[in-house]
Amino acid sequence: EPMHVEQVQSMLDKTGLDTKRLQCGCHVPYYVELGVGPAPAQIDERHHNCSGKHSGFLAACVQQGLPLHNYLAPAHPLQQAIRRDVARAVGLAPEQLKAGTDGCSAPNYAMPLAHLARGYARLASGAADAEFGESFAQLSAAMVAHPDLVSGSGRNDFAFMRAGRGDWVTKVGADGVQAFASKSRGQAFAVKISDGSKIALHAATVSVLDQLGWMDARQREELRPWRAEAIANGRGTRVGERKAVFALETGA
């Protein structure tokens, strides 16, 4: 959305770089697909949903005097540092992360859901971290203060963090991944839908929140549209419903 493009441009301006330095590619903004607003007159790399992350990559390279042209290469010093720190954050060794390539061309890593949840619990703790200092606390505070910048209008991250009223920190990932943490509880969970269905992911996430007892009556009502979705035929007749039917098990 325009507010996201503004932030990306601000980061680029501060580093003295232009849009073409971004190697994320571009796509039609999600808010256009959701019908939130009209498409911009010209779509460029700033409109990619990962442009903020890439602007951060470039800013780190400028700050540390690292090469810019290959900042996405897995062997680049920045990407090596990211892999090392991601592994530390989730309690794994770097070689235990399964490397892949994200849709935005950046290196990306697979890990067990339990470790993803562990990382989000650290993110949401709000306290100084023995390894990362104030970084996690600053990041989670920024996310809950500006949930609209985490995702955008009509998106689940925005809706969930707004409903959390400063307590919930969450971020969706591609192909049906959601990591979710409660700052007041110091707890987190992670969800993965095997076929990547967003509708199933939303319903499952709200069901987990409810089963864990993290929601009050107001939050249940606010997130009701995300819990289940009716299935209608071509005539608009309701013929079914997508909803979560699982029950969480208590660990020994």
C-alpha cells in the first residue's frame, strides 16, 4: 500500500540507493487483489511485499561496507550472518536449517515448527535477550505498534494484532505458515497447513487461540470472520463451510 511504499522509499533515501537496487522483483500489490484500493499508475520493486526486507538487507550492507550487487547470494557475508542468527534464535545449529529460496529470491530456511515457535516466544518476551540484547524487544514493540505495516489492510496479521491489543505478535508466511506469540504469557505457537490454504490457516490459527484460552469474548467476536468461511455455489447458495475441527493435545 502507499504507506508501505513510503517506508521503503525512506529507507532507500537514507542509504542513498534507488529502487533498482532491490532484487525482489515486483508484483501487483495484494491490496489491489483484495479490492482495498486502485492499482498504482506504475508498479515497481517497492510494491513487492518483501521490499521492506530487501531495503533492510541493503541498509545493512551499506552500514557494514558489504557488496551490494550480490546481497542475496547465500555465500554473501550478510546472508551468512542471517543464517547464523536465525539458527541461534530458534535453538538450532546453522547446518540444521534446510536452505531454500524464497519467492522474493532471498535465501530462506525450513525448520521444525517447535523451533519456529521458540524463536517467536523469544521475540515476544519483551525482555533483554542474552544473545540479541534489546533487538527482539524493539522488533516486537514495533510490530504491535504498527500492525498495518506488518501486513496491510484486509490482511490477517493486521487483524490479529489489532485484536491482540498490544499483546499478540504474529506474522504469516508463504504456503500456509503462521507464527504467533503472546507477550504477556511469554508463549508462542506455529501453524503449517500442508497444502498452503490461507483459509484453513486462518481458521486453524483462531482455533488455537481459542483452545489456549488467549481470547476474551470481544476478541472472539472480532476474529469470528477468520474462524470459518462459508462455501457457496454458483447461485450464491450456502452448501458448506470450512472450519477447524482439531483439538489440541496436552503435552506430558
